[in-house]
Amino acid sequence: MGEEIRRGTVTTRTWLVFAAAMIVASVAGIVIGLAIEWFPVQGSDVADDIDLFWDVLLIVSVPIFVLVTGVVLFSIWRWRMRPGEERLDGPPIHGNTCLEIIWTAIPTVIIAGLCAYATVLLLDIQEAPAKNTRVVQVTGEQFAWTFAMNEGGKKIQTTRIVLPLDQPVEFRVRSKDVLHSFWVPEWRLKVDAVPGITTKYSLTPTKRGEFQVVCAELCGLGHAFMRQFVRVGSDADFQAWVDDMTAPAAPAGGGAGAAKADGAKLFAAGNPQTGATACSACHTLSAAGSDAQTGPNLDKAVKGWDAARLRGAIADPAKDISPGFAANIMPPNYAQTLSPEELDALVEFVKTSVNR
Ligand code: CUA
């Protein structure tokens, strides 16, 4: 027992073993950390810089984590108080100025260095955008994203945007209601949508494909479902999409009615003038090519419904909630943002689509 009770004595050999263990654990941690694929594929021109920054953060953080954890574990092993040792603790220590200066100065230098790196990096990748940069207005609301852009003098409003590969884009992000955060993980950059102001970032998509647009700020019941898609394609893909989006609406119902409301178009894009959110942002409907999952899948949920019930569920959604879905996720204002004619057209479109 004699040796065991002499507290606080640690041999040089033990210290050396401890230091060696710290170094081995740090190196192992860094190697494992760098080997893990933390992120999805790189989809923009800034992704490489962001990923490098992540790696630097990891290399700096792992040894600090190992040191803190190691000292705690070592202290528990070597200096914990065993029964009968209560009086061996010695007088309380009231501070050690030298130590305190050291352990304040070192983290300060580390944090300041990383902040400087982050600032330089951000300024570098967010330089004033090039002249030919395409501007996309992004609007977040509970619980959908809407994109608007101007192509050749024509306005496009959509919930499923297509962008051309290797052409710079500036996203100007706003919110209609609460905080959201506009994020496409493959592109890496993320910015909050803040009510009352416009935030922005710019980048150049460098990878073709369909990528998820994610809301990264807890914004309410439907937050987890606030997901849509962006497609990055060739110039030709993009041009075909633009032509499609800006084509004049086909005359509805076979009639010659010039200004007849177009249910398919309302479903796909809503009404930008009145702020009616597109149904396609939240609902799956195979006839409209939408596969969003925030709200019920209309192909199944409203099959067999008559026009009156459909109209009621759009105008006053809280009264007719599908099983498994919560109230107050669907915008309650369609009776105001859509005219009666538009509501009729929308109901007709959905009804014929699901009962084909
Ligand atoms: Cu919008 Cu979370």
C-alpha cells in the first residue's frame, strides 16, 4: 500500500509513455479523420477550397481533442481519490499565473489563425461575381423553395431549377416568413434566408446531376421535408428547359379561351404575382412530374375525390388532413392567392391527373 498512497509522483518513464501515446493517438486520429469521406461529391468550383479548409480544421482539432481527453483519463487513472485518501489531497491551489497565461495564449493563437484562414478563404471564393453571372432569386418559406430568374427577358419561376454546367451563378436568398438556410451539400456553400434582408453567395456548378436543395435551419414542423432538387446539365439541357419554361401556355380544355387559367402551370409554378406557392414544391403528382414529399402523394391521397372536396382541401387545408401528416404545414392562403378561376383550373387538373 505504501507506494500506492504516495500521491502525485509520476516517473519520467510514465510521462514519456504518456506523451508517446498522445502522439500516436493524434496521428492515428488524423489519418482516420482524413480517410473518412465526410462530404458528398464536389459539385462546384469552391468545393475543393472548402474541403481543404475542413481537412486543416481536422488536423488542428484532433491533437487538441486527444490532449484534453488524454489528460482527463490520465488524471483519473493516476490521481483519482480512493477510499481512505480523503485527507491526502493537500491544500487548495489558488492559481498559477504562468500556466494560465500559457493556456490562454495558445488557444488564442490557434483560434485567431483559423479565423484569419477562414476569412481569407471566404473573401477569396466570394470575390465580386463575374460580369456574365446569372442571378437566381431564391425564396424560402414554410416549407418550400422557389427560384426565379430572367432568361432573355423572360421571367422563369419554378420549384425545380435547372442550371448550366460551368457557368457562374449568384443566388440572392430571401425568406417570406422565418429563418431558413439555402444549402446544396455538393456545392458546399450555405447561407441563411433571413426575413427582411437579402443574403447571397455565388459559385459555378462544375458537376452534372440532380442535387438536393436542403433547408439547413430549423424552421418549423415541415423543416425536415423542405427538400427539393436542382439539376445541373449541359448548355443544351439548360436551353431546352428555358424554352419549355417560357413557352406560352397551351390553350386549355381545347377551347379557344385566351386567358383561361392553366391548372398544370399553376401546379408546377404557383402564381408568382400573388405569392401562391407551387403545389409541386411539396406534393408528388406523376402527371406533373413532381416527386416532392413534404405533403401527401396526390396520386394516392386524393384519388377518387370529387371537385368539391379537392377545392376545400386546397382552400382550407387544416380541415382535411391526410393520415400521417400534420396541420399547418400547407400554406393556408390559397383562397386568397388564387382566383376562383385558378382554383377551378387547379382542381380540374389534379382531379383528371389522379383519376386517369
Ligand atoms: Cu426551412 Cu428548415
